[in-house]
Amino acid sequence: MDPSAVGSSRRKAEQWLSVAEKLMVARDIEGCKQFASQALAADPHTPGADDLHAAAISLLAAQQRRLPNGQPDPYGVLGLDPANPASRRPDAIHSQYRRLSFLLNRSHQDRPCSLAFAEAARLVADAWAFLSDPVLKSSLDVDLDAAAAARA
């Protein structure tokens, strides 16, 4: 690949990432997610793009996907689809938790959106605590199955 093209895509990705960070600080999480996605598409190795994208996805899910009791949907916070049986498996849940926890708990104190990273990391930890409890997870899965059967 042409080295100038690689440098150009990295610069473009860094510009999009900068915009995404500003949007996160302004609490435009949907916009942040879109620009972080563009940064990843331009250059998947852009430092910080994975982290910001993961934070945006978790924060959006906490806003948009709620359980009947008002709590964020733990599957959504972890970026899992509860309609997919493979997403409900403990190993899939644990793997996604570890991935997100790693991305969100890196040192972000110097970034302007560090509070968003801390909030997303807390949401991910809460989702893991809920889904790693067999009683709570089983109860949620029964409720989700019942809701799916009612829609069908």
C-alpha cells in the first residue's frame, strides 16, 4: 500500500476521532459513535478509537435499552443481543465484559472525555455483576423469553 495513503487515512481518522471526543464531551453520544466508527473505518489502528467507540456504544445502550424496572439492559450495555442464544452464554458474556473493561479502564485521565469513560466502565461493571449472578440472569432471561413469545 502507498505510504502516503496510509498517512492520509491516519490523519483523517485522527480528525474524526477528535470530533468524536468533542461530541462526547458535549454528550452527543450518537454523534460520537458515528465519528468514532468513521475513524475506525479509516484506520482501525488509530489510538483511542476503539476505546471511544466502546464507551459510546455502552452509554447509548444504557440510554436506549431499559428493563421494565428502569435499569439499563445489561445485555445492551455489553453490546450483546439477547435474542441471539449465543449472546446469553456465560463465556460470551464474560468475553465481552473483559474486552470492554480493558478498553474502558485504560488510563484516560488526560482525555477530555475521561468522565464518559468512567461512566461507561461503571455501566459495564454493573452489567457484568447482574449477568454473572445466576439468579438475576435467569430471571431476566425468562422475562426476555416471555416478551419475545408475546410479540410472536
